[in-house]
Amino acid sequence: MSLLQKVKAAWKEDHSLRRVIKNTSYMFSSSTLSMPLTALQSILAARTLGVAEFGALGVITQFAANVNRLLSFRMGEPVVKYMGEFMAQGKREQAAAVVKAATLTEAVTSLATYLLLFLLAPVIAIYFIRDPSSTRLIEFYGLMLVANLIPETSTGILQVGGHYRSQAFLNLLQSVLTCMVLVWAFLVHGGLSMVLLAYFIGKVVLGAGMTGYAFYQAGKMLGPGWIKVPFKYLPEGRSFWKFAVSTNLSQTINLFARDSEETWVALLLNTTAAGYYKTAKAVMNILLMPINPFISTTYPELAKTIATRAWDQLKQLLRRLTWISFLWNAVALVVLAAFGAWLIPTVYGQEFGPAYPATMILLFGFGMANVLFWNRTLLLSLGEPNYALAVIAIAGALKICLSFLLVPRFGYLMQAGLLSAYLGISVLLIAWRGLSRVRKQQEMAAEAA
């Protein structure tokens, strides 16, 4: 049988893969259209601001996002797991209780998040950006947290309902609006405040659009009176809240170990080094963007497959998705190695040339994380969030300690190396654990049969 015939046969027989690819195609189409817009956003912002202010932009946007992650319970993951299970079982009251609890929890934490950001803004301005006048910019940009009260819950509802097309459209709309304002800022030689306004508008439009459409679909899926369902229908034994707390802890650890890179570099070095680092991460995000849609579309399918104990189908799905991701990452590596040293200074400007070595170093860790992008969602679907939590906690603590010890001496390239090592090691361990659990479950099922 030829390779083409094998591919056709696999596509025909693997219903899970077809559903993942179909849902991913909507997100991928949006990503494909958004990719040049995202690249243009980064380039316009960099050329408008210069390296140092581009680094300050990274600190402000990352700080707001990270304060949000600090208090967020990642309610999208509990919603996908529990709402998806209850909907599959026809238990709409229980599903409605899950959505109601997630909505109220996330709304309260979003408001608390902005209050915390408001209080910390002067500290970030003085010690990280080293410009007290940027306090007002931080406070302004943080208002997008109030406009995005329940983004995680909204995303979870739409994922359970299979509404990926609407998410793709809203993501594309966000990119278009942000890009339009950035073009204007570039033409009129606007400053940091105008660039922040561009990102602020995009975030507000995306959050409001997702919330409105998610509530509309929730009414259709759960019934018009779903918001009145009492909390007594929540899962017994506090499993819902334990799951939410576990995912929140995982996010908090990643907040310090993975998602605060520009902030750490600005603190340990300066905003110019942070500007180089932000550029390297921007290039990585563009190259690896096509794989990102698979993460959200694969999770519901993994949960469904595990719920039905279809272990062979699960392993087959993971194997094929891994090959798809591996091939794309191999292409990204070749392109970056061949053209990156010329492309980055040509597109961003000559002063951004030092970002290229950091980009190559980051490609290892991000490439590993993208090839095995299903590592954490597999454990979540198996009901084992605590193993991933332990791995990233230990690896993250070691990485942060080494950052304070080595980065002031060896520079931002050392920070890139530490992040790559953190991603590679933690992803491999979590993926190994997930596959081991699947093999064990499969053996138990065979013995029982």
C-alpha cells in the first residue's frame, strides 16, 4: 500500500482525527489569516517604539496577562471536562450548575485581578520598566481585564458545543482591529500609549464577543433558565473545585516559570534586553502558530475518547497528531536556521539583530512543547492534574533559581536556554506519565475482557 493510500485509509477510519482536524481547520484558517497580521503587529510595534520601548511594551502587556493568570482558575478546563461529561450523559442541570459556578467565580476573580494590578502598577513601573510615568499606562491597559470578565468560561462553553468557527472569526476580527490601529500609530509616529491602545481594543472586542456568543449558545444547549439552576447539582465530593484549584496552581507556577520571561529579563537586566527577548518570542509565536489551534480542539476529543474507554483509538489519535505537529516544527526549524539571521534584522530593523540567537535557542523548547502539545491535556482527561503540577513546580523552581544566579552574568541568552530546558524536560515527563497511564488502563481492560 502506497503512502497516499495509507493516509486516505487512516483519514477514513479515524473519526476522532477527522473531528479534530475539522474543528482545527476553522481555527487554523483564522490563524493562517491572522499570521501575517500578527507578524505585522509585532513589526509595526517594534519599528514604532524601538528596542527599549518595545521591551517596556512587553513588560506591561505580560504583567497584565500574568496578574490575570495568577488569580484565574482556568475555568475553561473544568467546564470542558465536567460540562462535556454531563452533556454527553444528558444531565443538563448538572452541566448548567458547572457553567454557573465557573461564570461567577471567574467574574469575581477578574474584578479582583484588576484591583491587584492597580495596586502593583507603581512597583512594576519603578523596578521593572524604570519609568514611574508608565504607571498610568499599566492601569489603563489593565482595564481590559474588566472588559474580559469570563473569557475562560466562554471558551469552554464554545468548545463543548463545537463552536470553533465563531472563535476563529472573533480571533481574526481582533487581529484586524489591532493591526489597523497599529498602522495608524506607525504612520503618525505614535508612542507607547497609542500602541497599547491598539492591543487594548483587540482584547476588549475579543472578550466581549466571546462572552456574548457563549451565553447565547449556553441558552440553546442548557435551556433558557440555566442560570437559575442551584449549585446542589455540582459534582459531588468537591471534585469540581479541587480540579479548578489544581489547574489554577499549575497556571500560577507557569506564570513565574514560563510566562513572565520579558518581565524577568527586564528585572535582571534592562528593557533593551527584554526587547530582544520579546522579539525572539514574537518570531517563535508566528512560526508555531499553526499548531496552537490543535490544543483547544484536541482536549474535548481526548476527554470523550477516554470516557468511552476507547484506548486503541486514543493512542492512534495521539500518534497521528504528534506526526502532524512534528512535520510542521521540522519545517519551522529549517526555515529559521536558513533565513532567520537575515530575516529578523531586515524586517524588525538592524537594532533587533541580537534577537536571532535567542530565537534559535527557544526553538528547541517550544518545538518540543508543540510536538507533544497534548501532554497536559491528556493527564487532565485522565483525571490526573496533580502529576503535571508536581513536575512543573519542581522544574519551575529550579529554573527561576538558576535565572537569578546565571542571567545577570550571562545575559538574556541564558534565560532563553533555561526556558528551553524547562519546557523540554517538563513536557517529556508529563507526556511519559500520560502514555504510561493509558497503557496501564489498556492492560487492565484487556485482563478484564
